[in-house]
Amino acid sequence: MLRWYVAPVMLVACLLSTVWESFLYNDARSTLEVIQAGATFAFMHCFVYGVSANYLRSFVDRVSYQSLYQPIMRFLLVAAVSSLVMSFTGVLVLYDGIHLPTLLISWLGWWIGDMSGILVLVPVFIGLINRISPRHGLLLALRYEPSGRTDYVMFSAKIAITSVMLVGIALAAYYTGSAEVACLVFFIALPQMWIVHTESPMRVAVSVAIFSFLSALLVSILQMGEQAYIFQVVISVVASAAYFTLAVPALVAQNQALYKEISTDFLSKTVTRQHFIKLAEQNLKHASRYDFDTTLLLFDIDNFKQVNDQYGHMAGDEVLQKFARLVKSKIRESDILGRFGGDEFMLLLPQTTLQSAHKVAESIRCGMLELNLSHSGMSVSCSVGAASMTADSGFDEAFEKADQALLKAKRSGRNKTVLHTID
């Protein structure tokens, strides 16, 4: 994200880490040799990881939360390959790896350690940069919030559960000295997946970082040198699984957005015709089972074409929007309002008799006359047709009856409510 501007900082960090390693292991190298080794290490580190980071950066700005799968897969692959190249080259160049008796162990240790660091720290830094300087692409994609996102208290509880499990497994492995017991740490993936599916990507990155730091701390305090590889591998596996699984809630969020888009009318924010019919048929089954009355109302805004012609289509849109808000203010949460098309709306009233529905319709019709519209002198009214719905007749027959009642209301002067009754 910061391009090559961070290269000087990386160079200094690599030099300092080389000096610290020399001091820690008290090797016999001179100061000049340590500096030369540090400079070589810094150059290799900046080149390998710089090239990898720039490759990832080439597609980062085109990423959205709907397409997290591919960038996450690329990130995981690049992390594995770049750390592999860095570790193998480092062992060969810095430690004369060809003649090193512990070539395989040294290389594997370096590789797993570097890969774990990349998988754990890079997403955290991305999240921090995103908070400081938000932008499009991956940084913005990682800002989506899952629908089940919890508060900080619940998130802290999940972290606590994960930490308690980790400490318990580490202590059991320490006192038994068993590698098999240490492998139980893989079960940490369970609470971690819980966090992935219920928290934001930033919190996922933080939870992985906390788990990794606590694992390294426990291995150091308990001096679990022989089992350190197990914990390092678990860090890489849990981090990879967590970020790969991020694509699942992102996909769920995308599906929810698409479902809302296809089931909601953009202008009036009511349900669409197709979705209304689906909900009506579901309601009919429920009403038939429990013997409930159900009523269907059809609304038509009177002389709507004249509103568009005289005041413009923006005024017509305003009428539709304010009508929808008026109806919503008059009905229950269980009632369903949908737009049939143009200036016609449908209202499903579960557990409502035709006579009770008449009162609702009249309340809406009278409220329509009092709408506060932006154009002075503009007033609108609506006509209403009502019919009972039964499981035997179905939605289509009820709609036809309500439509006949609506036509009768319009032909008899408009601004009326007409009930369909059996002659």
C-alpha cells in the first residue's frame, strides 16, 4: 500500500534484527561481518517481499467485498511462495546452506516463521491503514460489516474463550510433554471460525494476531522448543483458514444485498410484484392452516398521468414515495405493501376481515388527501378495491376480485373504497 516508501524502514529493521540475533546467540562474527550480513539480509528481504507486495498491489484497487475470494487466495499463495523463496535463499546465502548440517530444519523453521508473520501481520496493517486513510479497493472491501456483528463485549468474550483454550492446551502439552496433546491446539480453529462468521474483517485480523502473539508467548515462557513447530504451523493454518473463510460471510452479505435489491422496489421501498405474490401465497397457506381471514387491497392513484404531465416526473415520484410512507404509517409490521407497477400498489392484511380492511383503506384514502407535497396547489387522491383471500381461490382470483372492485371505484367517480362482495 505504501509502495517503496517503506524500504528505508525495512532496511533499518533488517539491520537491527541481524545485530540483535548476533548479540542473542553470541556468535563469533566481527562487527563488519554482522553489518554485511544485515545489509545482505535487508536487500534480499526488501527485494523478495517488495516484488510480492507490488504484485498484490496491482489488483488491490479493483477488489470489492463481493469478490474477496480471489484476492484472498492470491494473498495466501503469494505469502507461501515469497516466504519460501526468502527462507531458502537466506539459508543458502547467509548461512552457507549447502554445507549446513541442519539445512532442512533451518529452512523449514525460517519458512514457517516468515509465512506466519505475513499471514498474521499484513491484514492487521491493512486494517490500520484503512482506519487512518480509507480508500477504495481492498481497504474499502475490508470495511464491510456482517449482519450478525456483535458489540465489543461479545467480541472480547470470544477472544477470552479462544485464549483460555490456548492456555489450557499449552499447559497440558507442557506438563505431559506430549506432541499429540500439543496438536489439540488445532481445535482453536473452531472459535476462530465463529469470530470469522460474526465479526468484521478487522476484528478477525485482530483475533488472529492476538492468538499468534499469545501462542509465541506461551512457547517462550514454557520453553516448549520441541513443540514450537506445532504452534507455528497452527498459526499459519488458523490464519489461512480465517482469511479464506472471510469469503463466505462476504458472499452471504452479497447474496443478502442482491435479495434485497430484487425483492424491493427502488423508488417506493416497498416489495416488488413478484416478491409480494410469493409472500401472499405463503401467507395463504398459514391462514388456511389456522383458519385466519386475509384481505387484499389494491390502490390506484387518481389522475396520476396528469400529475406527471403538469408537474413533471419528479413530482410523480414524490407522490409515489409519500404514498408508500403514508401506507406504512397506517399498517402493522405483519402487513405487506407492494408496488404492482406504475401508480398501483397492493396491500396484504393477514388476520383481517373485509370489514376491518375497509377501515384501513378509508384511513389511507383520507390520509392521501392531506399529503404535504412540494408543489403548491397539487393535491392527489386514490381509489381502493378490496377482496377477501382464501386458500381455495388463491392469490390470482383474489387479485381479480380486488381489481374489479377498484375499477368500480374509479368508474363511480374515484377517491372511493369499494369492497368486492358476493351478489
